Amino acid sequence: MKLSKIKKDKKYLLACSFGPDSMALYALLLKANIDFDVAFINYHLREESDEEEKKIKAFSFLNSKNLYIKEAFYNKEKDKNIEKWARDVRYNYFEELNKEHKYEAVLIAHNLDDLIETFIIQTKRSNFVSYYGLKSIFYRGNTKYIRPLLKYRKLDLLTYNIRHFIPYLIDKSNFDNSYLRNDIRNNYVSKLTKAEVNKYLKEINEKNKAKKEDSKLYLKLVNKDNLIKIEDIFKLYELNKDVKIKDILDDKDEINRLNEKEFINFFYYYISKFLYLKDISKKEIIDIYQKIKLNKNMIIPLTNTPYYIFIEYGYFKIDYIYESKYEFILDQDGNKYIKFLHNKKTENLFKMFEKVLIKPVSKDEYYTYLGKDGTKSSKRVSHIFIDMKLPSEYRKIYPGIYNPKTNELIYIPRYMKKVKITSKSIFKFNLVELSKLDERVKNLDETIDESININSLM
């Protein structure tokens, strides 16, 4: 048996339940001399849980592997959905371990039977599907996940364990056919022939190819700044050619006639770039849709996620509200985030101050400046942000220049989407780079194109 997508020079985290699939993967990783640690979660939901914990401890000790154990206890008063609770527990734990140890990826032992079961369930339910079956590589939060066993049947893994004397325990609840997945697994998928499996795989590939084309069509609406123009949303619908978008936005009756389903499909494609789809409900998307139709500036938090929907200046997008308490004491050489330009204005600045302090400006501060007539004026920073049309997601990390001795705000740079360097420009910076100072952000290049013009100049 060969492992897919695994590199010998990288270190991984194995998610192991002590079931036959994850123990087969454990053994295969040992055989291939892959560097890895092990994570086990005891949900304390079954009698066998403590026995599984004891056995995984013993096996890991014998094989000199670091084992991390999470003890979790379900509170039905606090967590109504037990499946969501368990999912959040494990993925949050994997994220926590990955943040500490910087693994290449977390390894999950899903197999070919799991892939087909998932596909059958997807086709039975009416939920939106962004991808049929299971992806061999996917991301959740800042963590990469790999499923290296997707080409092997469950029976292959059981046989491997028996032949190589690999210990495992089987979860008795897997035989309870009152659960849809168990019924499909035990009474149908496990009995599929090789030819029937290949037929399913062909159908899955065809459906995913069609999904990819749909995704391209929908995501044409998303520009390089990850923004969607609200007017373009209404182009998803077949409308009378004589009806102008502006008239539709101004006519509430016309808006209410628009097909909600098209927006929901589009939104799922868009949001699947950021979130595990089960984390957001259809009801919440419909609520967002209703608010977008109002075409008014607002920020909408997405339930149980770190993300927000920003509706501003005729556009909407999904993003974090970035936060960072960076402080740079800089001379004219700057640093990787702040680049000072060489001109008279910059020279004058550093004649006044040997060094300057660069840090995020608070929206509650007041900025004092000289007006065109030479008189001093003062303005609240939050109002300056609105005047500049600075996107809300960047307002907590937007830099200002301060006197390092008195902490006095000297200057607030202009926000410019399309940067123009002039004789009055003092320095430039990139808000995408500054946003990476937010601890939640590992690599924004995967979700935000580095070429976007969110640079700013004074």
C-alpha cells in the first residue's frame, strides 16, 4: 500500500481514533518512516472510549511517537447539535496543535468506501454541494488536511491490519443501521463490486467537472480584490433587457421578484473558499441576501465563525476584521512592511524626528492638521476612515505616524486602491502584508491575490 500526497521530508499530525482505518494509516506511516505525531480525542460518549485511549497510549509508547490527547465532555444544555460539537472539538484541537508545532498537514484516514458513502448521501439530500465525494486535500481555517487512503477500500485496510498484526477496536455504533450513513455503509457500499465502484467514481468525476464549470461562472463575479459588486449580483437573473439595474435597486417590488435560489447557489460557491459549509445555515444566507438587497453599508458577523460579511460602497465581501498591535520604531530605511520614499517631504520628516513610531490608529483618536488657509483643524479618525472609504476589515490595523517620545499622532496616510506616487508621498505600505500580523492569519495568499492594490501612500 502506498500513501498519496505524503512527503518524506515533512512532519505530519495523524488524527487517530484507534479504529481500523486510522490504525492502518498509523502502521503505513511507520513503515514508510514518515515523521509524525498522533492526536487522539476521547469524547467520553461510548463505553469503549477509555479502552481506546489506553491502547493508543500503549501503541504510541512502543513506537516512540508523541501522542496528544484531548478529553472532551458533551453538554447537551450548551451544545444542542452533538455532531457539530464533536466536529468543532476535533478541528479546533487540530488547529491548536498545528499552530504550536507547524505541521505540514493533518492526516485523516478516510477511505474509498467513505468517499462513495458521502457521495450517495449528498445525492439523497437537498443540501448545496460544492464538491462531490471527498477531497484528497482540503483546508479548514489555517490548517491543511490530507486524506492519503482514498484509493483503498475499507476491506483492504482491515486485511492489512490482520496480516500485519496491527491492533484496533471497532466502534459498535457503526453497526447501528438506524443512522443513514451506517445503513448505506453496511447494507450497500460494503457489497459493491469493483466495476460498481468504478462506475460511481466516473459519475463523481463527471459531477465535479460540471461543478467546477459552474464555480467558474459564478466566481467571475468576484474581482481580484475578493469583492463582489452588488449590481452584478442581480445579473445572475434573467431579466427584461429594458430593465436597468439601477431601476431594480430602486424598486423594492422588482427586487422581491428576484430568484433567491440563484443567489444561494452563488453564495455557497463564494463562501466555500473560506468556510466549512456546514458552519453556515441556509437561513443565515437568506438573511444575508435580504440585507444585500437593501444596498446599505453594514457589517454582518457570520455565526460561529471568525468571518464577517462587509457590505460597503456598492460591494460586498467576506473577510476577517483584522487586528494587530504592531509597533515599529523606524528610521528612513523602514522595514519589510513600511517603505519610505526618497524626497524632500521625507527628508523634512526625519529632520524633525530621528525616528518615528508606526502603529495602528484608533478610530476614537482625533487628528489635528493644517487646513488650506493655514488654520488648525481637528477630525475624529473614524470620520477620516469613512471619507477615505477605507474598507472596514482593515480599520483596526491601519497605520499612523506618531512621535515616539510623546505618542502624538503626526499623520494619517491616505488610503488609495490605485496607488499614485507623487512628490508629496512619504511612504508606502501594503495592508495585505500588515493583515498577516494578525495571529489568525497564516497565509492569506490562498484566499487573497497578492497583486491586489491595497497599498497606501502618504
